Amino acid sequence: MLVERFVVGALEVNCWVVADEASREAMVVDPGDEPDRIEDWLKEQKLKAKYLVCTHSHFDHVGGLPELKEATKADILLHKAELPIYERAAEMARLWGFQLEKLPKPDRFLAEGDEITVGSLSFKVWHTPGHSPGGICLVTPEAVFTGDSLFAGSVGRTDLPGGDYEALMKSLQRLSALPDDTAVYAGHGPASRVSREKASNPFLTGEFQ
């Protein structure tokens, strides 16, 4: 599994490109900005983007979708509960002082238990609400892509529309049950491991209630 991180946009979102090295199929997770940079790298690596996956639909995670969709023809995937936020992403961006192009319609809605296949790779969809109603994580035996549900040392905020602190705590309990050596690839900040977060993240240790 090839994993490449791009820190994009003013809010420094982690866009992850995940590819099967044999087939050269890839998915792009949370292309929030700088689509030209992501597209150029895909071309350089001779990768074919199959999916553009949104762990959630806040504007900083979806801003690069229009150009990447046009360039790659990849399917846009997100949880159905995210659709209202997705449809208002441009409006929310303006409130923060940003401009967002009109987003393409999603090609497919994801649900708990779905599997996304990229070449020989398989990613299980976990519905992990809290930061947003339709937040998802993508789980493999080696890694989990957590979006803004879990960060290294912290968690996503729950004071935005659709946020739910109690729901996020339940989602975190589920994530903390993953094997200790599972790599954590979050929507912002550095990568981590489940063992490290269980030992030091105050939202998982119970220090922050």
C-alpha cells in the first residue's frame, strides 16, 4: 500500500492518496484544496484515481473536488448523512472568508460496513459521527484514515452544525479498540498509532471529560 500525504489549503488539511502499487489504482481522501498539485503527483506516479472519498463534507476537506473530478473522472463517495453539509459547503466557506466552486454531485453514498476496493486493497467504512453527522473512517488491517474524528493528541471539534460530543466519544471508543499497531492517518496534523493515542490522547485516556 502506497500512502502519500499532501497538506493543502489555508487550514492545512491532510489529503491522503492511497494506492495499490501493483495495479496503480488509487483513491484520494479529502482533497480539500490544491487539486493541481495532487493531479500532477498522480500523473508522475502513473496512478489512476478510482475514487475521491470524503471522510466528511466540511468545506476545507472538499474544495478540490471540482477540478479533480473533472481531471480524473473518479467517483465521489461520501456518507449520505453528510449531504446537507456538502450542499452548503460553499455557503459555509464564505462565512470563513473563502471561495468554493460549486461541488459536483456525489456518485455514490457510503454506509456503515461498506467496502471500498482499490486494486487489491480493501477499506472498510466505519460510520463515526460526532465531528459531523456522516463522518466516516476507512479501516484496513494496517491503518485507519480518521478524517477529523481523531487527531494525534486531540479530536475534531463538535461545536459546528451537526456536531455531537457524545456521538464522538462513542466513535472514539470504537477506534480505540483497533489493534495497537494500527497507523492513524488523520485529517489534520501528524500521523500516529492507536497505541500512542490510547496512552496519551486525553480524549481517550479519560483525562478530558
